[in-house]
Amino acid sequence: MSDRYQGFVSSPIGKVLVKNLGLPSPTRLERYTEGAPLVAGTVLVGGTGRLVDSLPKVLDGLGIAALSADAEGTTYKGLVFDATGLTDPAQLVALQEFFTPLMRRLDSCPRVVVLGTTPATVTGPERITQRALEGFTRSLGKEIGRGGTVQVVYVAEGAESMLDSTLAFFLSPKSAYVSGQVVRVAARDGDSTQPAVPDLARPLAGKVALVTGASRGIGEAIARVLHRDGATVVGVDVPQAASELQSLMAELGGDHLCLDITHPDAPQRIAHHLAEHHGGVDVVVHNAGITRDRKLANMSEDRWSSVIAVNLLAPELITRALLDQGVINPNGRIIGVASIAGIAGNVGQTNYAASKAGVIGLVDSLADELEDQITVNAVAPGFIITQMTAAVPFATREVGQRLNALSQGGLPVDVAETIAWFASPGSSAVNGNVVRVCGQMMLGA
Ligand code: NAD
């Protein structure tokens, strides 16, 4: 399932046509390879807030080469700007002063992270100023080009020392297809310490991860990435996918459960299996999902109910069973897979979009309730090249792939890497977020 357009525009004739017709010319995105340094270049840190002094130490701990002052002639792979010190809209000019001279000195696939203070936690001019950062970053994401990405990370007071895993993700090629996002990092219950991650290359060593719909597509990529990060993966899929599931889990040294997650016994069977065979679970990824598209005028009850049952009711009931029975370990992670359709809506997908918006509702409803540093977050993929999207008609697929700031579809691994960031034991302050993995799609903000 390759991107044929991208192959074409890289050809000699394609290059000529792109230039003369003004066609989109997607940059081949850099993606993380196991064992490589997180950042292949230099990161410049700027700004004047409550984070700027600690940032060089954080980046050093991640093995990222960073400068605190611009060195003439240096090109940068990443820029981090601490905007937490901006308290009045007139001070926003500091963004222009820092970024403008650097815009032509960025390496390929550059990463930009602006750090702010959660607007809802401050008042008056400071709140206005911090909110303004969203417009700045979303626009820069659309103009940076060359495979670059831009995010704003709002860091609540008290969470200053809990940024490592988030910076590691957003400064590295792991976030290749994530741009224009607004992320909140906040300490909970006054707890500003988070569990140490002894081995950055294998943050999930000793952890158990449940992945539903693990036999193919995005679920397979999630299983592979969580395994790379050290987890023992327990894959779940329908009995019809048993042989693919078994061989993948055998390859990854994991475990498998063949069941339909909508079966009334499924939550209990999963909870019992995890408790009996693995002593609990650390990461729960609700990835299994289906589409049964029809315009509402032609929607049968069966199409409606099957989509809601797989995509929304099953994650809700399985999560409830695992929580009620204490099967999710402290510092555990619950991760939903929503969709851009659940944010922007889509013709023919009232059932699917309702189910995926419901997944966002599940995150919202659980985020304040969870204890013991258990977090809940979701990804909302945009156009990801899988068997699911291969079924989309060619013309619709082409438009779907190009209508984003990176002018291309994402890969299953892009969703998986985002989930691995949520899953990290170092992400205990990342809670209640819905992060789109959509190359900053033009639809749905
Ligand atoms: P896919 O169809 O390739 O894989 C889905 C997996 O879920 C399959 O292995 C399937 O057997 C399993 N599954 C379905 N119903 C099940 C059930 N009742 N019990 C157990 N397993 C079941 O799809 P994908 O493209 O890899 O999508 C994975 C997730 O990402 C889905 O939730 C989907 O809605 C979401 N998503 C995908 C895209 C995309 O562009 N591909 C975009 C947005 C969201």
C-alpha cells in the first residue's frame, strides 16, 4: 500500500510537473529507526520562562545536543521556545524575534515545540497571551514545509520536571506525522515526581501491554513498537484472524487471545487472562475498529449498532472491567484510538464518527477519575495507509492523502509511535489528551 503519487513526484518527469503546475510535493518523512539517536542534529532552546533553565539538562538526559544561544552558521534540527514567561499580548513579538531569523536555517524534517502555560490556569492578559500560542503554532505548522512539524505543549505549574517523554517524542522522528497539536502536561494530585525510566531505549521493559485488533494494520504496528520498547504484548483479535495473530505474537514473544471484543463475556475473559497469566496489565490499547459506511438515509440498525459495539461499547466495558477488578497496575495507561472523523465528521460516517467522538468522551470522562498515576489518552488518526483505507475509492483516497500540511498519508507506525509516547512510564503527567496523527489535516482544525 505505497503512496503512488509520492513515488511519481520524485521521478524526473514528476519533478517537472510539480514545479510547473504547482502540485503538492510531499517530502519523504524521516522516521525513527531502532538504536538511532533521538535527534540527528542540534536543537536550539530560546525564550524566557520558568522552563528555560532546566531544558538543557532535560535534553542532555535524552542524549540530544542542544544550544542555549544561536551560534552563527549553525543549522537546526529542532527549536524549543519557552513562552511561559509571556504574560501580555505585546510580548508575543518575542516569537517573531526568535523564530524569524531561524526559519531559513532549519534542517530537513525540523521539529518545533513551543512551551506555554495552560491558559485555563491563568487569568487576564496572561491567559490571552498563552491562548495566542495555539494560532501561532498551527499557522507555523502549515508554512514550515520540508516535512517539519510544530506543536504547543502547555505545561501546568508543578509539572516542570515531567516533560522528558513529551520532548523526546516531539523532537524526534517518532512524531513524523503529528503536527499542529496542542498538548497538556499536568501533575496530578500534587504529585510532581514521576517514575524513573531506567532504560530510555526500552521504557516498557517488564511491562505488559494489551492491544486489541493486533493482527494487522495499525494494531500490528502498535504491537511491534510496544515490543521494541520492551513490553510483553498480549494481542487480541477475532477468531477469523487467529493465524495472523498467533504468528505475529510468536514473532514478538507475546501472548494472544482470540475473541470478539463485543461478546458479552469478552471483558471478563480479558480481565481474567491478564490477571491469571500476567499478574495485571500496564498498557491497554483499544485499537480494534470497524467501519460500516452509509448515508444516514440508508443506514440500517445493524450497521449502526455493530460500529458502536466494536468501536465504543467494547472499549468502555473492557476498561470498566479492568479498573473495577484492579487489573490495571499503578502508573498504567489506557489509550483509545479515535479518528479525525470523530472530530470533523464525514459524509456516510454518522455511525463511525459518533463512535469515535464517543472515544474522546471516554477519555474526558475518565481523565479526572483515575488514580495511582493511571492515565487515559487517545490518538485520532487522519489518513493512515492501511487495508481499511485501501478500500476507499482512488480519487477520494488521493484527496484524503493530500489535504494536510505534509501532503501525504501517514503510516501505521506513526500512530504506534504516538501511542508508545502515551504508554511510556515517563508520561504520567500526560493525561486527558486527544492527539491527532493526521499531518495537520486541513479539516477539523
Ligand atoms: P484494520 O481493519 O486493518 O484492522 C482492525 C483490526 O481490528 C482487524 O485486525 C480486525 O480483525 C480487528 N477487529 C475488528 N472487529 C473486532 C472485534 N469485534 N473483536 C476483535 N477484533 C476486532 O483497521 P486499521 O486501519 O488498522 O484501523 C485500526 C484502528 O484505527 C481502528 O479503530 C480504526 O477505526 C482507526 N483508524 C484508522 C484510520 C486509517 O486511516 N486507517 C483512521 C482513523 C482511525
